[in-house]
Amino acid sequence: MPDLFEPLTLDHGPALKNRLVLAPLTNSQSHADGTLSDEEFKWLTWRAKGGFALTMTCAAHVSRTGQGFPGQLGVFGDEHLPGLRRLAAQIKDYGSVAVAQLHHAGMRSPKALIGEAPHCPSDNEEFGARALTLAEVERVRDDFIAAAVRCETAGFQGVEIHGAHGYILAQFLSPEVNLRTDRYGGSLQNRARIIHEIIDGVRARTGPDFSLGLRLSPERFGLKLGEIVQVAREILADGRIDYLDLSLWDYAKEPMEDEFKGRSLMSYFTELPRGQVRLGCAGKVMTPQDARTCLERGMDFVLLGRAAILHHDYPQRLAADPGFMPVKTPVSVAYLESEGLGPAFVKYMQGWKGFVEEPQTEPA
């Protein structure tokens, strides 16, 4: 079993100096037009300075109409380049690998935010979404590819394609959501086609030292575990990506589907042949022992979310003290501010049950 502080090489791009990666985290701190704010710059660069081997942005939308939440970082226009350049340069200066996560919310784009009905592989009454035309599907694909090129231009060393959490690429994968009858619907091969085309397009238009990852979640949002395992099997086998990032919700959990219970959800992926493609996971990885357990069970690296919010220097603390344990929640607003979270991010975190202390009220 590799140690958490053992370096990890990738087929493309620089090696990771350790196995601890900053998970892509919604923080709602960018400007309304998607340009980088000082608050988001601080949040991310503090994690790079704190020792994370790879610092990944929040989900950054590749299309104006693909925005999923207020204050979301944008990568869909050249107007974003100055902020992206500043961010990538500082992350690298701190010795961390700079990666942007590419995202399109699809039917989960709020109409009030994008100014029109959200887009989806098929009409969706629940979300008030309309089906994409074939030309629009191709435009979404091309937007992902163009965003990757833009991120490379800005100095990022890689991108991760967000195919998880019920956003547009997961919507294509879902047999419940995707009811198309053209080449992007029907069979699993067709429903996964757009992901394969994005991977091929990014590889064709970026340099040999540019890393490429993919995030998948194997459950919820109409996804079928057996199908996601098959998609993962093919992508791990063909070696076009550098790493697969699995969002498991809880790294130790069993699958939701009855036919797959009796073993961990993670195990369905760690048993797959992976060649030189690296495998990582996120999901309630809080303590150092959680992270070590993920490696013991076959992961190559781990992604820290809440733990990284609580400690911008989690890797440095653990390297200095093998007995380090993260602070217990709930924590105060002042504590989060001391860890580099701006007001918008603090407000967002107050929506996470049990994470932030409730304000004290004065007795009458």
C-alpha cells in the first residue's frame, strides 16, 4: 500500500507530490459574470499553499446557459482568462498541480439564473427543461473541449470533466432522463458517446503534458451502478484519461441497489483493470485513517472536501504530526473565516446541517 505522502505519477502532466487532492467544491464566491473574485482566489490558493498535491477549482461552467449556481466560476469566455491565469500561476507557485473542473448543469440550471428554460438530453417536466437539438448536443460537447483549451492557455496543467451528480453528462448517462432516439440516446454506448467525444476532443486539442480526469458518481439521479461500472471499465482500459475520480457520497458505503449489496460500493471499481490510469475517490474522507483506508482498499489517491474546508493546510499538518485529527464540527463562522472562506462561502456552508454553529441569541 502506498503511503499518503508517496508521489503519484500521471501519464500526462506533472506528478502529484502526495496522495491528497482538493476536491472540487462549490463555494459561490465568483462574480456574477463568472470571473474570478479575490475571495475564490484566496480560498483555492490557501489550499495549494497548505500542501495539497493537486488543487482543483469548483465546477466551472463551460457554457453561459450551463450555470448551476450563483457565484460560479466561468470558463466559457476569454473574459475569464485574466483571473484564470492569476489563479493557475499562484497554485503552481505553491507547488500544487493546477486543475480546473469543467461543468454544465443541464436541467439543473435554474431558469432564474440563465434567463431561459434549462437544457437537457430530453424534455423534462420536473425541471421545466427542454430537449437539446442534435446541433446543440454537439455544441455542448464542443464547449467542454473549448473550455479545456482555454484552461490550458491560462496555464492550468489539466482539467477534470464533471460527469457526476446529475449534471448534464450524467443526464446523458441516465436511462431515466435520456430518452433520445438519435446517436446520443438508447444504448449505453450511445448515452456515453458525448463523454467519449469530449475526451477525444480534449486530447486532440491540448498538449502532451496536459492531464485529463473524469468524475463519475455511480448512484442517484437515475444512474444504474452496473452501467457506470461498465463505463468506468471501458475508460480505465483505453487509457485516454489520466485519472478517474469517483464521488461515492461515503467511501465506506454499500451500493443502494439490492442486487449489488453485500460489499462496498468502492470495491466494484477498485477491482477493474486500470493500466496506468489512476483511481481516486471522495466521500466522507475526514480523518487521516479514512484516507489511509481508501488507499488500503485500492485507491491511488483521495479527494478531501469538508476536511479541506476545515483545514487549508491539512497535508502539512498531517506530515508534521502523524496523530493529527481534524477539528470537530460544528465550527464557528470566525473559524471558517480564519481558514480562508469569504462571506458567500460561509453562507453556503451554513446550509450544510451541523457544519456551522448556530448563532447565539441573547436572552430576553
